[in-house]
Amino acid sequence: MNEIASDSDLSAELSRCFSPAKLNGLTLKNRLIKAGTFENMTPAGIPGELLQNFHGKLADGGIGMTTLGYCAVENNGRINENMQFMNEGIRPQLTALMDNLHQRGTKVSGQMGHCGGFSKNKKLSRRRPMGPNFGLNALGVANGMFFCDAMKISDIDNMVQAYYDAAVFMKSVGFDAVEIHFGHGYGLCQFISPKTNKRKDEYGGSLNNRMRLSMRVLDAVRRAVGDEYPIIGKISLTEGVKGGLHYDDAIEIGKMLDKGGIDGIITSGGTSTMNPMIMFRGDNILQPMLKAEKNQIMKIILRLAGPSMFHDYPYKEIYFLEHAKRVREAVQCNMIYVGGASTNDSFATLMREGFDFIQLGRSLLSNWDLPNQASQNPSYKSSCTHCNECVATIESPNGIHCTRL
């Protein structure tokens, strides 16, 4: 393992970034965390050698904690049948993965996800996916799954139980932390967002009501894992669409999660189904998505809807900083920054602005050993060009990867 450069070479902020830090009862060797991104390395939902090699490389590169992207809490929470869901059938594989990564000196978080009302999972145990309301299942149209159904109260109760059961399972197989996905238009966010939640009962209307399911989930996960176990959550600072969540909402959402006992909040943005580019910035992903798409119906849909869905947002470093700071000022829990941090200058700025941890995504795909390299070189800059071609590899047989390597 590389030694960290001396304090005389690194600024105080960078020294803080590359020094051990506590997240509830867990100690990380540094403040850099691999962001949760679906790896597409679990064929038929089974984690194997490809996934182990991917995260093993990141562990060797010095990451403080790596995140297994999209660990669906139940089968019906999967977007497609190649996503893993938390069940006893994959206990041996997950235990082996955890043991391997722990031996390499990194901690492991699992991103708890549920797709809610959009899915193309052909192995659903029910007729249709379910969300807050009956509506169009945009993701499933090309696969003949045109609609989603509205969840009844009993379905909501079952979803909360699924999160509880998944959390118990994940702790038992060796995950060091869990990350609840409250953003990006997935199942919990569908309830939080006024754009997608039109319910007239206690789960719709005011933000307090729209947050009711998420708060129940947070409480269930806490009961499942105990007081000392780290629970973090990813929110969308804004969905970037008319009638959706906006920056002021994020402050109130952060306050509620903080009061509910969450250990850390990740401030991302955008929504996968309506405005994904706001979370990436840089080169537009429409053309790479069209090139990668094999389903001809979906390709037609992308050609027609793509220009209005994939907007252009120029890339700049730490592009969510201004609005993430507003959440930082409103909460007491740990704050985990994500969004365009790929240089030591950015890491130092984030430490100086009071963020506790930093999540990295694209920059780790292009530079798997970024933490080791950055801790040695005060002027380090990732080689990532923010071309965003990696985003289109999300369903590649080789899994998500940098196309420039």
C-alpha cells in the first residue's frame, strides 16, 4: 500500500481527506467512497468473479469504502433480471466477496434500491411493477410491460418489510454499511416527488406525507441493523423537471432524514427517467446510449424522446457544491459529496467546506487507483474526460467500464 505524502507536501484539507474517519461505529481508512453505480456484473442476479475483480481492483487502489450498486431489496425491486436482489440464494457468493474485499483493506457498502413503478424485469412475481400511482411504465414499454399499478397500503407495508429483511441479510453477510437510495426517480423517490406522486391518502400531498414511506423505511432499516451500524442515504438535490423536486425541497428532505437518525446524506441530483444529464454533466449520453441499445423499439423511443430527455449541461468541477452546502448547513449528520470531484483541488475544497466524505464514480472507472495516486501527488488530476460513454456500458456484457482504456 502506498504511504500518504507528508503533511508538509499535502495541505491540511488533503491530509484530512486521506486520513482515517469514523462513520457511526465504522472507521474508514480515508474519506473517499466509491459511488453506487449498477455494475451489470451479476448475470441472472448472481454476483461472481467479474464483480469481485471490479471491486477488488478498487480496493487495491486505496478506496476507503466501495459500494455495490443497486442491491435490490426484493425481486420485484429489480429493474431487470440481471440485477441482484438480497436473498439467501446468493449468501455464499456475497460472503466470499465481502471476505475478499475486507482482506484487501476496504470497507463495503450496499446500495439498497427498489425500482417502484418502472421496470423491465421479466421475472416479476406480479403482473406489473407498482409505484405510487397507476401509470405508464416507460422503461418497460419496449418489452411489452406498458403500465404500472398503484400500491395499496398493504403493498407499502410489504415494501417496508422488504427493506427490513434486506438490511438484516446484508449485515449478516458482511456489508459494513448500507446506502438507501432516496433519489434519481427510483421507488422511494417516486413517492417523494410531486411529479410522480399524485396520491390522495396519507402518502401523498404534502412533503411530510410524501416522505412518509421513506421515513418508515429508514426506521425499519435502523431497527434491522442496530444503532452503531452506518446507514447513509442518497437524495436528489433537484430532479431538474417542471413539477418535480427542487433545491429547496432537498433541504427539508435532508432535515427529515437527519432527524430520523440517518448517519450520512449523499447529495446527488437528477432523475434516471426524466433528466439524467443533470447528475452527470459533460458530453451528452444520447448518442452512446443509441449505439449501445440492442432493442429496436427502445432505440426508436430514444430517438424520439432523447432530445427532450437528455439535456446539455457543461461539465465543471464540483458542480453540486453550492446547493449541497445549503443542505450541509441545515443538518448535523455526516455529509457525503458526489458530483464532479476528480482533482485534489476539488477534494481540498470539499474538506474545507465541511463535507465529511466524498463519493467518486466516473473518475474511478478511468483511474481505479485514484486514492493511492492522489494521496502521493498534491496536484493530482484524474484522467477522466467526462465523455460519459461509460454510462452507456451499464448493460454491456463486460459490465460498466471506461471506454477510453
